Amino acid sequence: MRAGFIVSAMALVMLAGFSPRADAENTPPPPANKRNCQNTIPFNKWLADFKREAEAEGIRPETIEQTIGGLTPDQGTIARDRKQGFFSQTFIEFYFKLATKNREQMGRSYLARYKPIFDRAEQEYGVPGPVITGFWALESDFGGGMGKLSVLRSLMTLAWDCRRGDFFRNELKAAMKIVERGDLTPDEMIGSWAGELGQTQFLPQHYLNYGVDYDGDGRVDLIRSNADVIGSTAKFISSMGWKRGEP
């Protein structure tokens, strides 16, 4: 019966949003500049300054080169950031496009297949399985649509860009720390143009701070490990103020 809650959970996700542009403590990000702002700092100068900043914060020089050495900005990422129209839709339009019967059916099958893991996550974090599957369905169709772009290149581009540079500099440094921790290699960091990773689309700071090694293999893999996805998503939702047992 609880599986019937999946569509309601998807509506909840659409109303609340799952990828808040906030830091690890979920405080609001600084205001973005206007969409028509112009970059005034040459990329090579910005890159040299950023590398010094990252090294000063304890990121190893070899990690910096491994992750962003040789990369160039992607103008397509900047164009996408300037032209987002997704949230110009009404909620009803949004709902009927995204809360589909197929996603509900997939959610039911995942709840059955991974029941012990969902039960463990609910016991530890208080977040029911249908809520987790609601996020999972909408963010990537259960891993079917995680994005196909280099997350490191996207993050570097947005960190250099004038619109939200301060915010994305921190996300880029978090992505480097994920590599240093051994969770993912740079080549495995394939995701969205906005730098989100994994089956429930975590920004790197959220990946770093809320990712859980739920399958016990020694790394947090939100791309391939469904157990890690379930545990980490539950922990992140809990961190945002989810109250156990409330409707």
C-alpha cells in the first residue's frame, strides 16, 4: 500500500526541489549576478588564481592537475545557465510531464527489490522508501538520465563565469576532494551541465558531506551503487529538516 505514496512523493519533490543551490549547511547561496553579465577576468588568469586558492585549502597539486589540468571553458554550459526556462512552467504542467505512470511503476519495483535497504534507511534517517523513490524517479529516472557531460569541466566553467562564480568555486573544490577521498575518478565524474552527480543528482558539496558508503565497499558511489544512493539520499533529505513519522 505504501507504494501508492510514490506519486504524492513526486509531487512533494516538485514542490520542494531536491537540488538546492546551497552549501553543505544548506544556507542560501549568494545572490547570482544578472544573466547578461560579462566575464572580465581572462580564463588563464582566473585558473592560475583558482589553483593557488585550492592548494591553500589543502587540495594536493597533483589532484588539481588530475581534475582540471588541460580543461577549457565550455560556452555551451554558460549558455544553458543563462537560459534556464524549466521553472517558468506551472506546477500542473510540471506535474503531468514528470509524475508519470512509468515512474510510479519503476518506484514500486525498486521498493520491492531493495526493501531491506529502504527499511534500513528509514530506521536510520526516518525517510520512507516512497519519498526516496520519488526523488530518485524525478532526478534521473532511477539512473537512466544522470547526464553525459564532464562535471569537472562544467563546474570549472561556472566557477569562472561571472554569474555564480563564488558558489561554483566551492563546488569545484568539493569535486576535487571527492577524487582525493577515492570515491570517484575524474573520468567517472559524468553528469549534468550544472555539475550534479549521481542517480539523485547531488552537487559535489552534498556528495562530500552527505554521501554514505551503504554497501560497505569503502567508497561512496552514487553513480553505480544503488545501496549508496538510497542511504545517501535519505541522509540528505533528513539533513534538510525531514521529520520522522510526520505526514
